[in-house]
Amino acid sequence: MKNLFLSFVLFFCSSSLMAGDFFDTFSADKINSTVYVVHGPRELPNAKNRGFMNNPAFIVAEKSVVVVDPGSSHEAGTMVLREISKVTNKPVSHIFNTHVHGDHWLANEIIQQSYPDVKIIADPRMIKKARAGEAQTWIDNMISMTEGATKGTKIAYPEVAVSDGKQLKVAGLTFNIHSVGIAHSGTDIMLEYVEGSTFFTGDNVGYLRLLRMNDGSFRDVIKALDRAISLKKKYYVPGHGPTGGIELVELQREYFDTLYNLVAEYNDEGLEDFEMKPKIEAALVKFKDWSGFDDEIGRHISLAKLEVEKAEFE
Ligand SMILES: [Zn+2]
């Protein structure tokens, strides 16, 4: 009986330590003199990763801190605040959200709790879609995918809308906003941080991870990546996976371009999705170790085929 009691105590202690233990394993990588990125896990949200899978980033400006995509939950946001506090005691003045997918922005609220005056910035389509119910859907999905780990996460919507071509002065820094059509989710912005020569691609690039394209457009993602490449920045921060140089954007472009063009070609020959899949997998063999490849490639082919067929009527 005593042993049973002890194992209960140990069980509850160890499960209550899980969040801390897990998030203790992450720290912000310094990319350059002002930019820091916490590179998150690349697997889909699950109980083990507690819903954390994106790349929260922060930029230390003269008087305050600018956060990009703080993460999926109150726990992820708390970790981001901890990492900021290791570098500076300046307040967070602004948050950018790159798109509506909840793994990127549901941590807004926990940051807002510490900094009530924080301005949260996103594409107007993202704000509209989040408010129309997508935010709550993401909250619910995260709880079920993580078996309850993200419970307690609340919604803080972005309120400042920015679109393609806009140049913003934020915390004394210059940001150019890039948004190309539907791109990854129909709600995306990419951020060019001018002084830091750093480009945040959002989920138009998921380096070493194949990203969902259910709400996206292959042709628009390719155009978005062309824009990102043409700007020739020194640092590119993807939505998922390690930060790098222009080569990671070029590689991501190669994936989408090869996939879309092969789907178009095989579609012309009258092939069905399942008939073209092995041929396309062979052509994309260099990406086969990317996280999510086996799950997403079939969906990407089906979605690209729908887009090819639709394009024929344009
Ligand atoms: Zn996404």
C-alpha cells in the first residue's frame, strides 16, 4: 500500500514537471546582433511536444523587443518570455503573426498578459479568419492533439492589419511586409527586417519539414519564394526548421516547383493521383527524410492536381 501511494506521488510529481522539463530543453539561438530564434520541434503537435513545433523569434530593439510568432500555447509563450529575459529586460512592444495557423500565434495572449500595451500585427485576412472561428478551432484541435497539454491557452487576436508593400517602423526598426496571393494559407505575411538583413518566411518555407498546403496555392507559394530570393537577405528564418541563408529558400522553391510542374505534366497525360505519386516521389527523393514527407506528399499531389485543373479554366 505504501509503495502504491509512493508511485502515485511520483507519477503526479513527474507529470507536473513535464511542461517545465520539456520547455527547459529549448533556448534561443542568436542569429545576429539583434535577432534570436527558438527553433522548435518539427513533428506535428502531440502530447510529447506539448503542441510546440514552430520557430518563435524575437528582435531586441533600442527600447523594446519585437516578437515574431510566439508559438502555440501559454507554455510556449512563457518559454519565449523566459528566453527574452535571459537577453534583456526591455518590454515586448510588438508581436507579428505570420499567418492564421495556431501553432504560430496562440501564445500571443500570455505575452499580452505581461505587456498589456503590446501591439499585435498581422495580415487583415488572418485577423478576419481567426475571428470568424479559426482561432477557436485551433485551440480545440491543439488540446485534442496534445491530449490536453495546451489547455488554459486563451486567444489574443491581432488588431493591427498590414498588407503587401507596406513599410512599417516598429520599435525604431524598419520592416517591409511581403504577401503574395494565397501563398501558404491565404492569410500570410512575410517580414523583411531591413537593418538586420533578416527575412521571416512564415510557413512558405518549412526547412526539413513538409508543411500542410490545405489552404494554400502552390503557384503563389512559388511566387512568394521568388520574392524572398530576389531580396537576397543574409538570414532567412523559416516557419519550421533551422535558420539559414538563401539556399534554404531555393531548396524549398525547388520542392514546390518540381512537384507542381510534374503534377501538371502527368495530369496532361491523364494520370490519376495514385499513378503519378511514385514517379513524383522518385523525383523528390532528396526531400524524403524531411519530417512529414510520407504524410504530406500524397496530399500535396492531390491539392496540386486540383490547382492544375482549376488553372486550366483561368
Ligand atoms: Zn502554417
